[in-house]
Amino acid sequence: MRLFAILLTLLLSACAAPPGGSIFSTAPAEEPSPLASVIALSNKIKALCIEPEYAVYFAKTFCTPSELSLSMMSDRTKINQAQKIALNAWSQAYDKLAEELNEKLALSSAANKQMADYNKTIAFPAAQKNRLDLYQGSITWGVYNRKRKEISDGIAAESQRVVQQKI
């Protein structure tokens, strides 16, 4: 994650339009770099968290792991019908963006390809199973949130491992 954060920061600091560029140019638009695409997709994923149609879902869970609270981790309630609808809608939107992001991530660098492989084989299947367990009512919101945090921590640990390989 540190490598990814550094790359995001570097790219965001260089996002100004080129001198002399025009939005009215008739030249074909250049395909954005894989890293630029990763950043754009990351922003779209984060934007899902504030969409009104998912509010009932995000009232019970976190958008980013830093938002996880003790009450979320200890929530013993199970999902209700309105939350199921929001979870399903968010999952469809999120999975589409996450899959696209993962494809671009794999193209951006060798280290990020390792992360994309980890996401595809470990993190994404675990997250989908966790969502299904919540949706089916076989786990509580607290269990779901702790598992989401565990998956996120696994991604961060894998990112750290990948970074350490390069040093």
C-alpha cells in the first residue's frame, strides 16, 4: 500500500494539463497511463461511499479501514432487507470498478502486478465470500466488519512484502 500511496501522490502532483493544450483539440485523446487509470478508478471507488443509495449499507460498515469503529466491530445485528438491497447494489458497482482497477494495476508495474495477482486470487474471493455470508445472514455486521478489516490488513501486508522485495 505504501508503494501504491507514493505512486498516487506522485501522479496527483503531476496532473496539470500540458502547456498549450486545449479541450477543443480535434486530435484523438491519448489513452491514460495505467497508473492514471488506477488513480481515477480508486477515486470512483471512494466516491461510491457517499452515494445516497448505499447510505444504509455504509451506516453499518466503513468505507476505509481507518473509519472502523469499536461499535462496528461489536455489532451483533444481522443484515435487514434494505441493507441487503444496498449491499447488492454497492457490490455490483464496486466489483466492476475493482476488477477494472486490478487490470490497470497489473499493467502499471511489476510490483503492482504482484498486488493485482494477490487481489485476484486471495483478497477479492475472500471479500466476496464475506459479503455473501453477511447477505445470507450467516454472520453479523460485527463479524463482517472484522473480516473486512482482516482482508484490508492482508492487502497492506502483501503490499509491504512486495515493497520489501525490491529493497
